Amino acid sequence: MKNFDFLIQAGRSCRLLCLFVLLFETASAAELELLDPPEIVGQSSPGKAWVANRVFFDLHTVGDRQFIAYYDEERDMTVGMREVGSDAWQTTELPSKLMWDSHNSVVMGIDPAGYIHVSGNMHVHPLDYFRSAKPYDTSEMIEVDRMVGEDEDRVTYPKFFHNREGDLLFSYRSGSCGNGNILVNRFNTDSLEWERYLQVPLFEGVEESDDRAAYHSFVKDSSGNFHFIWIWRWTPMVETSHQICYATTPDMKTWKNAAGDVVSLPFRPDDPAVIVDGTPSGGGMHNGRYKIILTREDEPVVGYIKYDEVGLTQFYMARHDGSEWQSRKISDWDFRWEFFGGGDGMSSGGSFRFAGLSEEGHIVVDWSTEVGQSGRYVINPKTLEPAAGPVRFHPQMPVSIQDRLTDRPGLSVRMVPGTVHGDPAGSSYILKWESGPASHGRNAPEVMPSGPLSDVLILEYK
């Protein structure tokens, strides 16, 4: 599952999570044989969600217990728990009501002692954080108004994750776009207190004359090492995204670039030691349209969107050859992604999803474009050329997973893969619902609508 981890990270871009392109379409020289796709074997629901404005939810499974964090039909942040296999959910509403802003997703973490941690509903907003009073029990959640007590009054992008030793970490941006630091805390299960894990920011708001912000994500390899990629952006306008970078670390403290050279924190723009592709602002990049996958040998391959030499939008892939990053144009699309209106205004562009690795180790990529094209690339990770000969592929997701729940116009399927703690053998789970499109807080209506509402489903598949 290591190459599916990217779906859980950095920002959870809906276009990458939800475009599960039809599994029988191919666009490659390879003859693709699909082997035993998983089947949905169970379904449960804790209730309904208010879905006028897109945000994302979270799902965790520990043994025979399952925990969910979402916003209910009244927009209240809600946590729930059940015994796996049971439809009896116990839900608890938290004193945090969803605001109109797609930055305000809710995230959950579980520490080694079993305490449940929940945070969200923040876009340059004071820390909104809750912790369970008892291990593995969300029936009583305690509102905690601080973690370490510093740099917690303008928080965005909360994320819980674990290091190689199993410690629960929490990262977030303190400040605003172009004037903020990415900070990382660690939860001490002995004192039940948070402490600053990194003494310097992971990414730092630079100087007054350089207000670039970094948007990052990561995957973990088979040894538990982190592989980070990030993209810089000059302003809140996504068209100013530029310069994709990469570094790896076993512990978030000691870092190396793809060539194995030591690099230091905080990461800043224009460092040639970590740049994968130096395309400048206005080059057709987007801080939600770049992803990383690991090969069978835990080698990083980066996929991303940008303009080609004649200004058309294309899908590229890059790999490190031992001395430098090599990039190759994979697609042959015939349109140009248009940005308009400032901020996140744009046409739908081109989207891709790393579907996984074939039996032979080739990278399988599902894609679609704003002009109605879709298909699948099968790429040799050693050459970034289309794979030749027959290729056997086990789909990671059921074929029907992207089916609509309703036929209501204006809503789209959203999905978040569940995190399974401990032994991952057995069933997998995915959280599925429908919602309206993403929107910024500046577009909030004067009166919040009472709907639409959507069922929140937990699908079990094997």
C-alpha cells in the first residue's frame, strides 16, 4: 500500500482523489491485463453531511474499531466510532461549526497510547484541536486551546502523521500564504503534552521581498523513510505555482536530496540541490497537480502538469538518474489550461492519478482532460517510456468505487482512503460522499444554505 499513501497526504486535492478513470481504458503501447480487482464487501454510514462547499473528512481503523471525523448535516464537526462489522455508530458533536471555505477539512490522528486527536476548520484561524479523554474512545472529547502555545493563532493545513518510531506528529502552516512557516510538533504519550519536534520550520516564509509559499506532500517507503515533494507559489493565484522540489529523510531532521547529498532545513526557493523541475511562474503548473510514487526499489518518480514548449498543457514525469533529474513529456494533449479571475479560478485542465505498479513494476497512470479525453498510461520507471509487451495489473480499487451516489447536478463524488493502523492485512476501507465544488471563504454567501446533504459512506473492500 505504500504507493497509495499519496492519497492521504498534503492537501487531498479532490481532482486527484476522485478521478478514478474507467479501468478498462488504456493509452499505452502495452497490452494491459487486469487481474482480480478488489470487490466491495461491506458498507456502513454514521449519518449525513452538509456538502454545499467541498471539504474532506478522515477515517481510521485500529483492530476491530473504526473512527471517523466529518461535518454533520448541521455543519458541526463530528467524531464517531463503531465496531467493525457493526452499523451502530456512536457520534459526538464538537463545538466547531464548519465555515464556508474548502481549506477547512477535518483531520484525525491516533497516538501510540490510543488517544484520538482531531483538528480542522481553520484557514488562517486560531488552533481548533480536540483530544479524547480516554484511549480508543471518542464519546468524550476535550477541547484543547493550545499545543505548544506559540505560533498557533493563524493556523492552516493541519496534518497528523507518524514517524518511523510510531510517534504522532502534527504539521501545520503558521501564518498566511507567502508569509508563513510549516511547523512540526510531536505528542509525548508520557506527559500527554505536545512539544516542538523540529526546532526550525520545515518550510519558512522567506524575506519581505520574496513572499513565496511551499505546498508539500509525502509518501513513505518500505523502511519508513519519508519522501517529500513540494512546489512553490508566489501569490494566492495558483497560476504562480512553480519549481517542484524533492528531499528524503528517515526522521524529519536529517535530510538528503535525490543524489544523496545532505541538505538542511528550512527549505527555501531556488535551491538547485533539491529542484526537480525549475519551470517558472506562469508555466502551467498547479500546487494541486503534482504527485510522487515510489518504484519497487523505493526510487521516487514525480508526475506533474505544465505547459509544453508551444504552450499546451501536458503531463510530465521525472526520475533521478543518479546525477540529475530527467524529465519526459508523457502526454500529447491538444489544449491549454486557462487561469482566470485570480485565486483558484481556472478551467478544469488535465488531471492524473497514480493507480499503482504493475506486476512487472511499471507505473500505471489514469488521466483525463477538460476536453473530454481520458485513458491510462503504463510507463517504464527506468526510462519513462511507454512500457512494451503484455503488462499485468492488479487494480487497487474496486471498479465501481467512483460511481455516483445520486444524480443531483452540481455534486461530485469525494473519496478519502481510510488509514489502517497495525497489520494492514485483510480489508481496506474508503470514505465516500458527494459534495459541491471547492470555494474560498471570500465567496461565502450572506446566509449559509441548509443543504444539500449527502450520505457519508464507509465502504469495505477486499
